[in-house]
Amino acid sequence: ADVFGFPVAMIGFFGYALIFGITLLGLEKLKPKGDLMEKLQQRPAFYLLLLSLGGVFFTLYLNYIQIIVIKKICFLCEISATIITITLIISLYLWKKEQYPQ
């Protein structure tokens, strides 16, 4: 399946790779170079929240296609939907913690 000419699997791969990369940048041991990398490291939870929120909306769209259009459920797609939903919940928690440190 394609979305805007791109395979859904490729979109998912790059989405999860971005989430993984932002997570790594959030580790205090890493010292990235460059303005963009420093900006990402300053607020990693915010960028994780944005990426995972985008992933959840994309997953909702794909679930609509599965249920309404195709009328079949993809087991691996539902596993991915669960993972991105859990990622959203965790990133929301981290973002709140980042906004209101104790």
C-alpha cells in the first residue's frame, strides 16, 4: 500500500527511526554538534510527543482504511498501532515532566 506515492512500510520505518533518534538525543551522555542537534536535545520530549502524535493520527487513518475500505485487519499493523499509542502515552508523560520539573 502507498500513501502519496510512498510505501506505508517505508513511512513507518522512517517514523520509528526518527523516534529512536530523538530518544537517543535525549540521553544526557550524548553531546551532539550543531544548532539543530542542540535544539533537539534541549526539548526531546516535545519532539517525541509531536512525532508520536503524528504516528497515532497516521495509524488512525490506516485503521480506517483497514476496517472501512479493505474490511480486513492486519495483525502486524495492530501491533504497530499499539506500540505508537504506548509511545504517545510515554512521551506525554515525559513532556509533562519536562515542562514541570520537580
